[in-house]
Amino acid sequence: MKFRTFATIGLIGAALAGCNGVGGVRTPDPALNAKDKEFLSLAPTANVGGEYERYIVDDPTGAAPGTITIDSSKNLLYFSMPNRKAIRYGVATGSEAAGWKGQATIGKLAEWPGWMPPADMLERWPHLRPTAEAGGLPGGPDNPLGARAMYLYQGNKDTLYRIHGTNEPDKIGQHVSSGCIRMRNVDAIDLYNRVKIGTKVNVL
């Protein structure tokens, strides 16, 4: 799926290019419910390194508070806050062939969502057909969508891309996904708690 390119996105991308290093202030982990505690105790974990930990930083995006900006080249996601601050998260993004850029809004939110392999993935990986024929994979620590999913829409149309947790946290900081934005589960929970339906998302 191709997204319309916006001139403002290019300007934000130029600003992000100057943001290097760790910097910022570490933020505490979000509160967890009983299911989170149970499932996270069974989910894979990984040390993603300081650059991809969750920090409050000076906001390089210039976006309005409440906006999500994803710098695909650096595998970083920013949630803009008041006073020109942002929470920066490490993410995994799509490979050059599978990546996408554009604007969307969050149209749906889900905790520990189920997963159905999309048609294009089934064509590339036929071994997933039994999963699709069984009605998909229920939510849980082995589910590739992880603890939370934020579904990206353009208007009323589901783009089929998501910001979501992952059962492969060792891939954070890499270009490995099929176009979706992967986060550590604890980061996906943290971001999920801050957004709402209609939150704007810029993918650079």
C-alpha cells in the first residue's frame, strides 16, 4: 500500500536527522494489570541497549503534543508532549522493501490482541496457512502483536499497519518487520496508555 507523501513530513525528517546519542531522562515503567504481569512473565525479553530505552527528551519533531512521529531511518518513535518534550522509544520498522511512510490516525486500540496473518504474508509464507485456517492466533505471550496494538487508519480505512508489542524484543532497532512498527511490550503498554482514538501518526 502506498501512502501520500507530505512536504511537512520531509521537514520533520530533516529535524530528526540531527538527533543522536542517548540523552534524556529515563521514565518509570507503566502500571501493569494482572494479565500483563502473567503474560509478561512468560514473554521473551532482551536488552535493547541505551539508545532504544524509553527516555524523555527534547522533542526534535516540532509536532503538536499528543502526536506520534516515527523516524524509520533511526528506528525511533516519539510521542510529543507539552513544553517541547517527547517520550522517545526504540522500535523495529519495516525493511526497505516492506517499509512505508505517510500520515495516519489511530483507529482502534486492543490489549493482548489476537493475530490473523494477512493475505500478502500468507503468499510469502505458506507455513502460516494453518494458523489462518484455525482462525488466527489468540492473544498472549507468543502472539507477534504482543501486549498492545494501535491500529493505523486513514479516514475510515484500516491501513493494515499497526504499532504493536512484539515477541521478538531482540529485533528492536532493526529494519525487520513487514511494515508494522514493533515495540518492546512494556513500551507498547506505556504508549497505549498515552494515546486515544484519533491520535495522529507521522511515519517518516
